[in-house]
Amino acid sequence: MRIGIIGLPQVGKTTLLKILTSGHARAPHDAAPHVGVTRVPDPRLDALAKIYQPKKVTPAQLEFLDGPALTNEPEKDAVALAHFRQVDALAHVVRLFRDPNVGHLPGEVNPARDIANLETELVWVDLDTASKRLEKLEREMKKARAPEAEHEHSALVKCRERLAAATPLRAVTWTPEERRLLRGFMFFTAKPLLQVLNAGEEDAARLAELPRTFRLEALRNQPAVGVTLICGKIEAELAELEAAEAAELRASYALQDSPYERLLPELLRALDLVTFFTVSEPECRAWLAHRGTTALEAAAQVHTDFAERFIKAEVIPWDQLVATGGLAIARAEGKIRLEGKDYGVEDGDVLYIRHAAHK
């Protein structure tokens, strides 16, 4: 899963990347975004690893891209946004701290305006994409009409209508066929969005109050939108410390938890992801998958051969496996279910894929 970090200049985009990757981000070349990978902590994986004592424990991972800042200048921003066409979600860093060098007035803080401006810009970029494709498609349909083209046309007209009404596509209900037809356009407003509210040091002890202070509570009610808060300046410093020292300093600022505990659950919720596990003595591993992923698709994620030679999936919730002490005991006690290729994987499932041997 790839998440693009976007925002205005000097809001803390690079600070967020530093927090998430403990400073271990890289830039492939000068023109490319900085890239960092973060592991997703999961106590369920830790509990499973205690049973198997594997040689390797592999948490789920998320990749973050920090590209050029946006400026509310359409031509410049079109270049900046091009880096994020293929990401799975967007993390929008919003400034809550006062800075005399930022804003229309010295020290001005207006997160609601910044959020609205960003959404409007993304809507207009998507509207332009949909309109241009419709123009081309309509020229093609005058020469020859095909069912697939007509279906695409209908879906794009729906896109154009919603976008013209300033409705982000993530808030629109789509049929599975419409989603398939629109997937290749990689619309920005169709991507899940995490609003990362970056507070100043003076507000570290009252992060939970800030959405109400700035009248942003309604953000949490929007489809495929998550909201989290960070205290960027402090937490970037904590990211460079050893765990014990970081915990002590965090307590001195009255920060109740780590940014991982605040940010990652909200991001996974906005992405509508579930976590499943595979376990063995060589490796215990967590995998992220979109809700509704089938057992066959999960098998392909683990290994393409497993999907090609799929027979059945043995399934047990992680807590039941921990309680029984292992797959062998769980089988003996009849705790494991056999599911077919169309089974919808649920959060916390442990999967063992049965597959045919190579011929």
C-alpha cells in the first residue's frame, strides 16, 4: 500500500515522513518524492509469534511518498500531483501551529480553509480528467458504438456530474462494474484521505480537543476520510530516540500515546483494510488487504502459485489459534473452517492455503 503525503509549504509533510520512518526515508533521484516504509505494529502478530517462535516475524508495511508542496497554483500543482496518481491513499498534512512566516496574515491558522481549498483543487483536477476522457470517448462513439464504451461513458458522466457539484468521488456510491471501469483513471478524490492535523508544541497536552477547537469534528463523518493529530516538531525528535528515552520524554509533554497509535488505525480505517496472518516456524507474517478480498485473492498475495493451484483455505480467527496453541491442535479440536476461493477474508483471520502440488 502506497500513501502520498500532500500539503501546503511548511506544514510538516517531511516531518510526518520522518516520524513514520524514524528518519529512514530516501529520494531515488532529485526529481522524485522522498520514499519511506513503516511497519504496522500489531499485537496480534506478536501473540502468534510467541506460539511458533519463527525465524522471521514480518509485520505489514506501508510505503509513504513525500513529494513537492502544493501552492494553490493550478499549473504548478498539476506537476506536483502527478507524483501521486498511483498511490492508494492521500495523507493531507494540515497546519494547526502558529508560524509568523506562513499564512495570509502573520501567524494565521485556518485549517478549515486549507482543507476546503485542497479538496476543491482535487475536485477540479478530476473534473478536468473526466471531461477530457468524455470528449475523446464521444468522438470515438460517433464512429462505432460498443457496450463497453457505453458503460464507460455512463460512469464518466456520473463522475462529471458529481464533481461539477463539488462532490468528491470517494463520497459517491458506485457499482462494482463502475469501479472497474473507473479504476484506471486513478482519480484523486476517489482515493481514501487521511487529514493529519499538525499541532504546535504548546498544544501537545490537548490534542484530542483540537478538532472541536477548530470546528473540524464533521471531518470524521465523511466517507473514506480519517482524522488524526500529531505534534510534529516534538514527535520528530522522539522518533530519533531509543524507546525508553522517547517514552519518558513523551510523558513529559503529556502525549498519551505514540503517533503510530493515533495515525495508523485511522489510516487503515479510511483505506477500509483488513489484516490477515500466515503462520509457520519459518515465518509469521501480517498482510494488509482491502475489505472484501477473497481467499483466492489473499492466496495470490501470499504467493502466485498458491492462487493458481488453490484448493481450499483453512481459516481460524487469530485469538482462537492463540487459545488453542497452534494449527495442529486447532485442527484436532475442530476449530478450523475450510473455506472456498470466494470466502471473504475477515480482519484477524489466520489462513493456511491448501494447494495442489506441482505436476
